[in-house]
Amino acid sequence: MTQSTKRTNRTHPKGRAYDPWEHADDLGVRVFTQRLRTAHGLWLPDQNAILVHSQLRVAHQRTVLAHELGHAVHAHSDDRPKHERQADRFAAHNLICPTELEELYEWCPDEGRLVDELGVTTRLFQAYVLSAV
Ligand SMILES: [Zn+2]
């Protein structure tokens, strides 16, 4: 039997083309969408699985999943502030492509519009800016 369908080491496009569902699949992390009471997303290290709140808009689910994947990749076992920052940085650097951002800066002067255009949250955008300096 061949392992030709396994794509673990494949690189993923960054920015608007980034697909965190595909990335999760490649990492062997299972993703479930269901109603969550206390969070938008949850990383379950023991089950190598991520839960995403089913009532969120798809664009929001995408940013939540990108963040939770950061916890998965860093093998976090709790949500201490340092881990939250790492997960945000991971998400930001996948969801934001430097070239796309550079182009946007040319015609989009305000941060609110920029964040909208990038399809990220203000928190992730700030994580990107702070870690890029
Ligand atoms: Zn988190």
C-alpha cells in the first residue's frame, strides 16, 4: 500500500488563499463544528481534534480554526497567555500574505478596511504587525 495521498509536508499558500481546513487535514488534526457555549474554538490535545463553533460565519470560522491550528502545531496543552499569543502569531502569518498586505497598504489607508480586506480580525492583524517588526 502506498502513502501517496499523505501530504503532511506540503506547503500552504498564505493570505486569502490559505485554507485552514486543508491544513488541518494535512496535519492529521480532525475538525468538528458544533455549538460551543464558552468559546469560538477549542483545541483538544488528547484527541488531536479541534472544535469550531457552528454558529459563526464561515469567514470567522476560518480565523478561529487558523488560531486553533497554532495550538495544535505548537502542541499546547493549556491556554496560558503565552500560548494564546503564539497561536495568534501562527494564524496571522498564515492568513496574511506580505505581498497582499503591501498592495493593500497602497490604496487602503485605514486599519479597519485593511483588516476587512485581509479577512482577519483586528487582534490577528495586530499579532502580525507586532511580530513582523
Ligand atoms: Zn487559543
